[in-house]
Amino acid sequence: MRNFREKVEGAPLSPGVYIFKDRNSRPIYIGKAARLRERLRNYLTTKDPRILRMLSEAEELEWKTTATEKDAFFLENELIRRYQPRYNIRLKDDKSYPYLEITYGEDFPGIYIARRARRKGSLYFGPFVPASWARRVKGLVSILFGIRQCREKIEKGRERPCLDYYLGRCAAPCVGQISREGYRKKVEEAVKFLRGEVDEVREKLKEEMWKASQEMNFERAAYFRDLMLTVEEFSQAPKYSLSGSVDIFGFAYQGGKWALRVERIRGKRRESFSYQGEGIGPEPATAMAQFYQQHPEIPERIITGFTFVGWERLRDFLMEKYSSIPAIETPKGEEENFLAISVQREAEAMVERERGEEVLQKVLGLSSVPYRIEAIDISHFSGKEVVGSVVVFEGGKPAKSLYRHYKLDERNDDFSNIKQVVKRRYEKHPLPDLLLIDGGRGQLSAALEALRELGLRCQVISLAKGEERIFIPERDLVLPEGDPARALLQRIRDEAHRFVITYHRRLRKKSEFSTVLEEVPGIGKKRLLSLLRNYKTLEEIRKAPLQELSSLVGKKAAVALKERLNENRD
């Protein structure tokens, strides 16, 4: 930056906000100060590498004076929110848990999974943790109330209902099986259920279960029993009982890395938010103010397991912006103390996890921190159904939309299979900063040979299970347990293994499924595909009504199919 010292000496001694800008006049860092000149003088003698990097990019320095330090706090938050400078704390969710959306404003509402509560006229319930719980509850609501899960326009004039109707998961308003008023009544019942009013549903399921058992239909009784257990699980209150509305904050900062963790409690509803990144001298009060700009549901109480300056400015900010003054407190009592410690430890763990890539850079002698790491794993069953997977981690987090499967030639040769995946992957995709292979030195050599044949160079390592030995082309090493680099590599390797095994099992199951169906007279390729599209298991086909199967494969083939499946069961 030019004339930096002269510019600083010309700054006033009043409160205000200062803005560093790059050569395109874009803000790259915004800060506040009670006395601008004194604060800016600190930049003349700093040895912090991140601040020095920011200053090397800065071409302009501006400031805006304010009447009070409180006003500077307000202005700083507004400018950070508006410009999102790269060297400031920028709150971005590292994970969003799913909600259930009922499109209440439509004539025939449906139920769907949504990542954000954003559509006007819809009702949202959640978030659900883990995400699989959202799918379970969505399926439960469709079974109990017949709420549709498709997005088909009802006015299209469909001739017959889809499979969900025959499986008892939809009331089929698309073909007039239920009136608009009748369907709306079911939607209202579903909304009550999702809001926690489950007693009526529980009693109905008990009656159906008892009725089925009296009729000696034990399979149907077990079905209602399982539904009732899911309802019970859904209705259980959380294992905490803090009264009122409470937000619990954890904050950690280490080596230029920061993390903010928020646990939001509203009666029976509980939400978690996690943010992490890099920032210069971050203040928890600033991060908390930005959180409430994004999530303006102000609680009665804010609990922190850490001490921080500026809490008065935060309280003034919330009062002026939202006309609400929460009590900002340290935890009281055993339960609050436990929650506050847990949230704080989660924030600290997030900072530690972020250090894994930096330690890996030093251990491997890389020229830069590996941002994008890809991992390859192979799975097969005695040389059959051979598949490979590539998983991608960016910034220490899985980028699941970039994961890929590869079906390979059927051969029981791990080295050849790895070569095949490496070639297919990097013929069309850019190389990562680091490539991790699951296995030992032989697997590593196979990957390096494939890259040489492609005329490409990349840092490649392998990680062997058991001793967790890391193989590098020149040497091998074992990192101690608890080492951040070792933990990161294990996490990536295990994710690659999980991904490839899941795909392999699905293929094997589908293959076994297809083999049985192909042996049934009258089931050709077209009818086989129809069955595979509509059913996931042979048990689902066995339970399906004959009329439903007949609509897919014809009555004669449906009868033969039922007979064959019943023979297999016997």
C-alpha cells in the first residue's frame, strides 16, 4: 500500500470505522476503533502473517468517523453485511439440516424436504437432525394422512393413480379419489401432528394394531406396531428442559482460524448453527451481531461459556435493530453449564479440525495447504460387481455433489482396478491438491503409474488400514493418534470406503433382485425395468396387491410372479 504511514498519521482520534480496499476499490477488511489513529498505528508494526497478507493487497485506506464507539459497532456490522470483505468474519452455514415443507397455500398441498424456509404460503417443520429423520417423518405423514409427495399438477387430468396410492401413501387427489375439502381436512390433521399433537394418531394406530391381532393378521399388526413406535419416537420431548427462548454461543479463535457455534432452544424446538473460517482479530460480539442479522429471532436469554468484551454494544445493537433486549448471561445450574461447555467445546473442536490441512502440508512437505483432497477406493465380491469411488473434500469438508462412482471390468486385481479409476477420473477432471489412495505401497504405485501414462503429475499418498501407515513415493510414516493430519486422512479414507461399499451393496442387491425376476415366465426386459422402477425389494413385490402388479406386467405374469416368490419364501 502506498503512503500508508502518512495516511495513518492523518487519521482522527475519534471513534469510527476504517476500510482497507484492493486495487479495484473493493473492501477487503473493515474494522472499528474507539480512536482511529491509535488503532491504525498498530498496523505499522504488526507481524501477524494474515494482516501482512491483507496489507500487501490493500491499495486504499478510508475511514468514517462516528459520534460514539457504539455507533462504530453498528456501522461496522452494517458494512460487513453489505460488502462481505474476504478478510473479515463471514458467517456462512457449514451445514443446513432439512425441514419438512407443507405447501399450505396450494389447493392440494404436498409434503417435501427443504433446506431453507423460504416459500411464501408454505409451513415448515424442523430442522431434523440427523437428516434421515426428515425422510422417515415425511414417509410417516404420507402413510398416516395420505399427503402427496409428488409435484405433479392436479389439473393435468391423470387417468389412473400412481404407485403411492396403491401402497397407501397418497389419497390420490390427482384422479378425484378424494374431494378438495376432504384432502384439506387431512392436511390440517397432518399439520397438527407435525406440531406435536399425536395422541389421536397414537390411539388410532393402537386400535388398528389390536384389531389386526384379533383377526390373527399378525403381519398387519406388526406394521401398525412399527408405525406406532415411529410416532412415539417423533413425539418424545428433547432431553433438556430450559424454559423460555435461549441461544447458547461458543466461540474459538486460534492461529487465524475462528469458529462460532450456536445452539438455539425454543421450547421443544432445537436448532444448531455452525460457522467457521478465517478472520483478522475477530470479536465474538461482532460475530454474534452478524448471526442475528441473518437469524433475527431474538431470544429472552443469551448464554455464553466464554467471556468477551463488547456485550453492552451487542445488547444496544439488538435493542436498536429489533427493539429487544435479551439478558446476556453466564450459565447457571448444572444443565445450563453442561450445554454451554458442550457448545464451547464444539467450537474449539471445529478450529482444531481446520488445522488438519496445515499439519498435512508440513508433514508431506507440500508447497501449499491442500484445499482439495480426493480419495479413491475399490470394492468387489470375488472379482464380481467391481466398483470404484472418488470422494472429494474441500477445506476439510465433504463436497458430496462432486462424488463419483465407477463400474469397472470384472477382475480380482486391486492394482489394475485403481489404475482404471485414476485414468477414467483424470482424463476428464482436473487434478486435486492431494490424491489419497486406500491401501499400501502397491496401490500407491498403481495410481502413480496411471498418472504417468496420462502425462500428469500430482501429489499422491496411500493410507493402509490397521497401523494407519502413510505411504509417500519416497518414504512412509505413521502419525501419532490424535494428530490432526492423521484424523483428517482417516476421515476422508473412511468416507471413500463408506461411499463405495454403499454403491457396491446396491448393485449386488439389484443384481440378485433382477436374477429372481428374470426367471419368471412372462417377465421380459421391459416388464423387468417396470418392476425395478417401482419396487426396491422382493418383499415389496410379495406384499403388493395382485391388481397393482397386473397393471405393471399383466395378469398372467403377475400370477406367475406371486407363485414364484411364495415358493422362494417356503
